[in-house]
Amino acid sequence: MSSSVRQREAFEDRRFSAPPERTARMARIVADSMPRPAHAVLDLGCGTGRLARAVAAAHPAASVLGIDVSAVNIAAAIESAALERSTAAFRQADYMAFDGGPFDLIVTDGVLHLIPGDTRALFDKLSGDLRAGGVLVCCMPYDCAYNRAFAVVRRAMRACRGAWLDALILALARMLHGREMTTDDLRERVPYMYIPPARTMTAELRDRLAPSVGLRPVGTRPMRSTSRSQLKHNVTIFRKDTTTA
């Protein structure tokens, strides 16, 4: 079994949700970046749908779709949307096989570094799924010594993963974050500790590769880490060239 298949299967039957304060931060960045008019928005890797529902509530004229590889996430997102009477729609999909769009805005939080495969192919698809003048708002780990070191640690942990290590990680997480996060929320995050990033936001990616497929960087925003064990992220905003076919 290839590493890309193993990585995809690590998410297909699991539930993952972002902390509310992170969702609120992403929703504010989306609001600041939203092109006018915006008719179609994609939340790529929507998890349990909290961000997609927030965007739909703030922009009622837009059609908001959330996709995620996890059927468990999508079921939770659909249930929450029904309870909140949200207009956001949700669909289970592997993004690289997803046939949708075009979109005026694509937002993705903590997902692009987890999609296996070729980085150029991924960003070429993101560009192809945006209308000319459309916006990509992506939050992902950036290139720094901390993230490079942590990637090495995650690979080492992955090589010796077992129930004992899962239990140890959860116990440490309770010690560090037990006051602000529930045990279920912490347990959700244990699998992340074994997944090194497939890519980070490097200067090469931001300033050369992305523009080569029609995505021009227009801004960067900080994103506060919710845990000392989390890779350090920031938000990069791209706009698709209006001259791109």
C-alpha cells in the first residue's frame, strides 16, 4: 500500500474539528478577502463544517459547499447544518478527484499540507477550480526550523506507533490542554501527531510555483497555534490572475 493511500485512509473514518477561536479567525480573514460579488465558495477539507457554516451565515448570497474525505466529518457537518438551519451544503470527496466549481473563493484550513502527491498538480487544480479574479485563502504550515524538526519527530513516532504511544500522547495532551479542551477533542488530534507534512508554504511555493499556475500571492496573515505540539501555521492569500484561462 502506498504512503498516499495510507495517509488518505488515516482520515476517511475519523472526525476532526477546528477549535472555535481558530474558526472565528479564519472566518474574519475570509470576510476580508471575499471578492465582490462572490456567488460560490468552497471549503476544502471542511471537517465538521464549522467554518463553512460561519461563511454561509456571513455571506447569505453565496452558495457555500464544504467537502471532506471523511464520511464521519460530513455526517456531523450535515447534522449540524440542519440543526442550525444553515444554507451550507456538504459532500464527501477526495479533492484531487473532485469535479466542481468554478468558485469565487476557496478556503482551506490545515489541509493542503496533508494532501499527498505532487504540489504543482495540487496548486494547478486549485487554480483551475477558481474563476479569474477568484481568491484562495489557505492556512498551512510554513517553512521554519521548528516545523522541519517537528516533521522529523513525527516520522520517528510514526515508525513506532502503538496503543501505548497513543495513550502517552493523550495523557500528555490532557496535562497540557485538559482545562480548555475535552478528552474527545484531544483524542481527535492524536492521529495528527503521526503525520508529517507533505509540503509547507515555502518562498518557492508562494513566489514561484503558485504564480506559475496563475495564483498571485496578495497577503499573509498570522495564525496562532492552539498547541505547542502543533506545526506553526500562517494564512496565505492568493488571487487568480484575470488573464489566466
